[in-house]
Amino acid sequence: MNRLSAHIGYLYGDLPLAERPAAAARDGFTAIEHPEPFAVPAKEMRARLADLGLTFSQVTSGMGDAAAGEKGLAALAGREAEFRTGFDRALEYALAVGCPFVHPMAGVPKGGVLDAAETYRLNLSWALNRVEDSGVRVLVEAITLPGYHMGSLALAAEVQDQFHGRFALVFDTYHAAVLGEDPRLWITRNAGRIGHVHIADHPGRHEPGTGALAFEPMLAALTAAGYAGAIGFEYIPSAATSASTAFLSGWKRLLSEKVSP
């Protein structure tokens, strides 16, 4: 069965970060993810994961100044040293907790498009060389935030091809819907590109069942393609987090049925 990963940046926000993994395990998740988990030391996080039977599915490197809306540093010219420091910190944490992916967020550059593209290419190349032979892979996600450098799945796939598939893509159902993509069709055509999946309904970005997206065909497409990575739930709970996870048992049953002979 695919790992069902709680994004504990979005979920269980009423709890201290150190307590969120246990809450996720109680609700039936089998993995967690967080962009900046560093407030919980890696040794402590690894012990908590082992005690709870969880894995850590992905971590982000270098968010930049969140209050200023930077959303990452990889495409921000003049911030290369800060990007590298943040990436090394995330990679060290990933290795310590057994996390397979680091996501260097592109960010919202304020300079020219060409400067951002060149900065992003150089930083991404550096990051890919950094993870070589480490067992950790780089993730790239298309995010529909205004001005975000990696703003479309088409661009993400194009850059992935330029780097000969050396990194994997995050497929986010909410962002795909905002972009006007048919999620099932995109998965069918591009499953080999995907290293991680993010689930949120559209519109509203709440839990599955609150919007218009049909998730069963997407799951069928992932299963047909042999996808075995994590399915991460990165949504805004429409109620208390535990109440919002009522869908999870049905997803587990559905996934179990789809992988049965």
C-alpha cells in the first residue's frame, strides 16, 4: 500500500510540532511531511517515527522570508549562499530521519525572468550534484502562487527533461486543477515523472470530498502506472483535523482493493 502522508504543516496546526506525528498516526496516516521540521531535532524525530511506525516522506529546503512571500530561494538571484546553506540543512535532516526527498522551492523572484531562470538552473544543478549517491532525491513542484517561478506543470516537466530526469516532480491535485489540467489524464501521461503526490480538493483546498475533484480515477491511474510513492495530504481542514480525516479509511480500502490480485 502507498504511504499516506500527513502534511503536518497544514494538519494538526493546533498542536505543538513535536506532538503532530502521534496525532497523525492515531488518525491512520502512515507517514508525515513538513517543510521546516527543524524545531524537532532529527534524532528526536527519528525516534518518534520509529515508535509510531511512521516514515518521513519529504522536507523542504530554504523557504526564505515567509512574511515577505518569498516561498523559497532557488530562483532568487543573489541569495545563492543562503540557498546552499538551507539545502544542506534539509539534506542533513533528511538523511538523519530516513526521508527520501528534499524539495528546494523555487520562490517568487523580484528580478527579471531570465535572471531567475538562470539562477534556478544553477542552484538546481548544484543541489542535484549535492544529493548524488546519497540515496536522497530532489523534488520539484509546480505551485500556482502568483509570481512563483515554477508556476506550471508544463514548465516543471520541461526542466525535468532538460536535466534528463535527475529529479522527480510533485503532482498536486489542487494546483493541477487551478492550472486547468485533468488530473487523471495528466497522471496517465506523466506518471513516470512523479515522485510524490499532494492531495487537496478543488475549489477550496480542503479535504477530499469537499470540492469537485474525482479522486478515484486518479488513484486508479496511479495504481495502473505502478506508483508506489507517498500520497501526501496537503489540505486546509474544513473542521478539526481529526474530524476532517474521516475519508481516510475509505481511501485505504480503495487502495487495498486496487493492489489486490
